[in-house]
Amino acid sequence: MSAEAQIHLFTDGACSGNPGPGGWAYILRHLRTGNEKRQSGAENETTNNRMELMAVIEGLRALQRPCRVVLYTDSQYVGKGLSEWMPNWKKNGWARRVGKKTAPIKNLELWKALDELVARHAVEFSWVAGHSGHEENEECDAMAVSAYQRLL
């Protein structure tokens, strides 16, 4: 692992209405060099959870080789999904338990894409409180909001 680049990935998603127009954004920071990449995007009709997932997916897709990544997100949905729910979903054939039955996973195609990406990297999840003054989280939020506002 020591030869892998160490990266911080800051992400956020935003939605005007849920569902409604939404945006996602990320900041990638290479720790050794300090180099950064920032990107955002938007969809006309989406949900906040989808935008949170898209921010992480697009951030990890931007990495050109395996890296050690610390993912900073204010999304409990993404964090718990990666650290708690996804292993059980996979064991259950990508289904979730609802009582004694199974049910489809919401945003399944995004979770599967994220699963493929995290398999390439060593990803550590770090939750940050949204709208609490965390500099990069606030920047990602502003980028995501700006991205969907361009659709309005």
C-alpha cells in the first residue's frame, strides 16, 4: 500500500426538491503534491441520495490508478451504505431485508458502480457534518448547487 498515492476525496450532492433538479460535486486532493481536481455535474430529475452517490462515483472514476482514499462526505446514506449495508446486500444477491422478505435496493445501478470502484482503491470513510463550516464540504455544496441551478 505504501506505493499508492494518498488522496482526499471531498464530496457532496444537492437537490432542489426531492426529487427535483440536483447536482453533485467533488474535490480530489493528492496529499503529497497538493494538486487538486474539482468537478461537478447535474441532472434534471433526481434525488439527493443519487447525487451524493454520483459525487463519490465520479470522484473515484477520476483516479487513474489505485489509490489510498479518505472519503469525506456528509451523507450517512453513502457512509453506512459503504461500511454497513453493501456487504449484506451483496450476500443477499443485491437485495435488502424488509422484515422477513427481501426488497430491491434503491439506486442499485449506482451502488454496483460504486462497489466496482471501491474494489480498485483502499477507501476509508470519514463523515463530516453538513453545513458546519467544513471548508471543502461547503465548497462541494456550493459547486453542486451551482451545477443544478444552471439547469433551472
